[in-house]
Amino acid sequence: MTAFEAYTEDAKTDLAPQFGRIRKSRAQAIYLPNYSNQDLLQQVREARQAGIQATFLFTEGLNANRFPGGNFPPELEGGYFTSSRQSTSEESQKFRNLFRQRFSEDPDKDALQAYDAFGLIFQAVESQRKADPESIQKGLHSLGSYQGISGPLLYKESGDPIVDIAIMRIQKGGAEVCQVVQP
């Protein structure tokens, strides 16, 4: 890391001093941990206006559906973000089609993961034949592998799922998979 700038959610609108320091550092990549697409787009524009040519790295929350027209804006071209790998199973395709019919858009990762979360809870309750918190936790820990509509999930003692992660690159308004990292 050649530069670090404090990140806050205050009302700062003039980022010229920070971008000036970043430009002087000649950083090759800049990570923007924004969830708000408006803030993200404004920061990328300001960085480019300040003469920064670095590659931008974005959070997993980045989603083309949240931009007007459902495409990534040209300013984000060449940037990278991570995404949970998405299953192409028959059940996953069925869910996507039903979601598209109901909401007139493709489901994002949050919709897929919410559906999988309920599937996990239902399976844990069924395996333990109880719905109290301790039984659900025990059921989740004993599940092993779970084939969700977002892809395969494996739970170990920590309670965090072990999942494949795709590194995505923004190209021509969409995103392409550059690499899949398997734990």
C-alpha cells in the first residue's frame, strides 16, 4: 500500500486534497469501500479529474442493476469487484426465472443469499426437529455441504460459509469473470 486516506461517511464533498495526495503517491490501484453507487461514481469521476489513472477496486455490493439502465457506467470500466459465485443449477435457474417474472429484473446476490439463508434455516430445523436458537445452531453446524441457489455452501465450526468467490471485471457495461477463487 503506497497511500492510505481515512474513510468516513461524513458530508465531505471536496475530495481534491485526498486525491492530490493519492495522485502524488502514483498508486496503481485504489480501493473504494462504497455501498452507495452515487458516492462511488462521484469519487471515481473526481479521481479521474484529478489525473489519477489507477485501477479501481470495488466492494462485493457493486451491482449493475442499481445503476440507471441496469448497466455499469463507463467511468467504472476496467474496475474490479468480487462476487459470490452463482450456481447454474436447474433450481437456481427456476428461482431466477420466477424472480424475473415477479420483479421484472434479475435477482441480485442479496436476493439469492436471502433465499439460501431461509433454506439453511428450514433444513436445520428439519434435521433437529426443533426451532429454538440452540437447535438451529446445532443443525447448521451439522449440515456439512448445502447446495444453495447461489452455489454450494460449506459450514464449519465458525458459522461462516466457505464459498467460491469470483473476481469480476467491468467491461462494456457488464461484468465478466476473471478468476474464481476456491478456498
